[in-house]
Amino acid sequence: AKVKEVEFIKSSARARDCPVDDRPEFAILGRSNVGKSSLINSLVRRKEIALTSKKPGKTQLINHFLVNKSWYLVDLPGYGFAKAPEAAKMDWSSFTKGYFLNRSTLVGVLLLIDASVPPQKIDLDCANWLGRNKIPITFVFTKCDKMKVTKGKRPDENIRDFQEFIRENYKQHPAWIMTSSVSGVGRDELLLHMSQLRNY
Ligand code: GDP
């Protein structure tokens, strides 16, 4: 499950502009600021690769990265940025939904959950939307290294709360992986998990 090479392929504005290909792919998704770029950079061990998606105007694009010439890691726009009341609801543009509903090579979604904050309803809404559309999810907790908290709970407590929240509200039994882009914990486990799903 080693990453030997990674190549940025393209940014697509619509699902139908994505690479036409039969290689398997994994989409990475989460609230804005969840640590998505950091995780992508840590997975592929390239400091800058996920910066592409941070350039102004590129944040609302679907970014395809080809790993080992054999599978894609797909960076999707984050959700829940607005500080408006609507922040509590899914603000996906129709193209993000279009991507999920039309991408037959999609093996699964890595749904990133920030372990340094309490469970967020919007993450559950996202999980439920994907679940209803039969898209397999792996919950990937980010920032698990953040042990110093000034207020609120520690990551392990937030993770436990979120898992409880999911068990009560979500019908399936998804996989969980704890990660930190700072310490590198969970990186190998996540790569191995993806390789197992690809060969399934
Ligand atoms: P994105 O908006 O989801 O792409 O998030 P970024 O990768 O840009 O990260 C958002 C913020 O969280 C930045 O200030 C990062 O330094 C911080 N961050 C990301 N991953 C981690 C992590 O694993 N541990 C800690 N402590 N901070 C992180």
C-alpha cells in the first residue's frame, strides 16, 4: 500500500468533465478547515500537492490525483463554510451531488471528521446523504494529535461522542480510522484500508 508516485491530473468543474477512466477512485470530503489538504499532502508525502485546490477559484472544483498510475485520490470541495444559519445544512452544489451519483468508478468516500471539535450535525447529514445513495463511507478522524484543549473535550472524547452519535443515527456500520497529519498516525492504516477496498 505504498505511494510511489503521485500526479495531479486535472480540476473539473462538472462531474462529466472528470477523467474518463476505469481506474478505481476514493473521494475525500469534509467540512472546510477539517484538515483535508493536510491529510492529502501527508498521504502522498508531498508538501504542496493539495495546494492546487486552495488556489482562489479552484476551491469549487473536483481535483483528481493519480497515485501509482493505478488509482485516484479525489479532492472535493469542502462543505459548511458559511457562517450563516444555512451553515447547518448541506450546501453542496449540484455538481458535487452529480459527481457522487454518476461516478461509477468511485470505490468509497473518506469522510473527514475533525476530532478536535464536538460532533457536528452537518457531518451526520453528509453521512446520511451518502448512505441513502448507497455510497460506502470510511470515517477518517483528523487532528487526533490535538491533546491540549483549553475548553471542550479531548479528541478521544469527541471521537467517542461522534461514534455514539453515528451508532444512534446512521444505519450502516462504517469503518473508522484515527489520523493526524502532524504525527503521521493513521497514514499507513488508511493507505492499507484503501488498498483492501480496491481489491475487494
Ligand atoms: P482544509 O481546509 O480541510 O484543507 O484544512 P487544512 O489542511 O488547510 O487544515 C486546516 C487547519 O488545521 C490548518 O491550520 C492546519 O494546520 C490544521 N491541521 C490540519 N491537520 C492537522 C492535524 O492533523 N493536527 C493538527 N494539530 N492540526 C491540523
